[in-house]
Amino acid sequence: MIRRLSLEPVLKRLQQSGFYYGSITAIQAKTLLQDQAVGKFLVRDSSDTRHLFTITLVTSNGVTNIRIIFCKSFFSLDKNDAFTRQPISNDSEKDQATPKFDCVVKLVFYYMLSSRILFKKNGIATGHTFLLLSPLYKEVSSLQHLCRRTLHSQILTAKYESTAISNQLRCYLTAYPYPV
């Protein structure tokens, strides 16, 4: 059984993100995303009791759902899903595991960065390409949180230690360390 206590920080970060919609259904998520651009997404509670969360996203083929797996205290995408499977060209790639994260927002951020690189390289892809380009925010974040995300995006590659910021601001930034 999953320990609830271990998921509280994950839920807090998800709620802070602004793109977590909680217990909406797949139909409700599809309605929210139906007129959005390819790459727009949200995170919601999974309707499948074997999983905690689902990413609902717009692809070139319409809106789809990708399950987020929680196993041994780590989150990863369901590698059995046609949208997340990548063609495997050699045996060494077969041995590589799906990336795993201790936080759902960290997982989303990783795939957003990967998607942006792919998008810049190939443009809007057709077929079953998994692109997380931009979240559909549930509500407008506080000005304080918007500033935090902006600061993260500006100093993403810089180390906080080498950046001239106060300890109080450094602590606030590390409480939600993502520009998304």
C-alpha cells in the first residue's frame, strides 16, 4: 500500500504548479483541451485505481491520456503506451529504463524540456509523438509564484550559490524549483 505521508510533498508541488486539476474525468479533461494547440497538457488524478495520476495532452491526432506510474517511490510514464514508446535501434537502448522521478512536476518538466528540443528540431510532429509544450493552467497563479517561476526560467542554468540572491529568496525558490 502507498504511504499517504510520502505523497504529501508531491501533491503540494502539483497543486502549486497550477496545471494539476485533481479528480476531473477524462471526458472533462478532453473538453478543456479540445480547442487547444498540440502540446498543451494538464495533470489530473487517474481514473484507473492502479495509478495515481494521468497526463492529458493534445497531440496531432487529438486529445489523449498518458498514465503516470508510481513504483518504488518513483514516478515514470507508462512505457506500454504507444505515445511514449520510442523506436529502439539497438540492444543497449533496450536496457535503458524509462526515466524515473521523485516528483510529478519534475517528471513533467523533464518531458517539457525534451519536447521543446524535439519541437525546435522537427516542428509540429504528426503521428504518435509525445510533446509536452505548455501546460493548461487551472487558475492564475499568485504574483509571488509567477515571479518565482520567472526567476527559475531566467537562472535555470546558473547555480543559486553563484547568483547574488538573499538566503530568504534562495529558500523560497528552492521550495518550488521549477520554471513551469
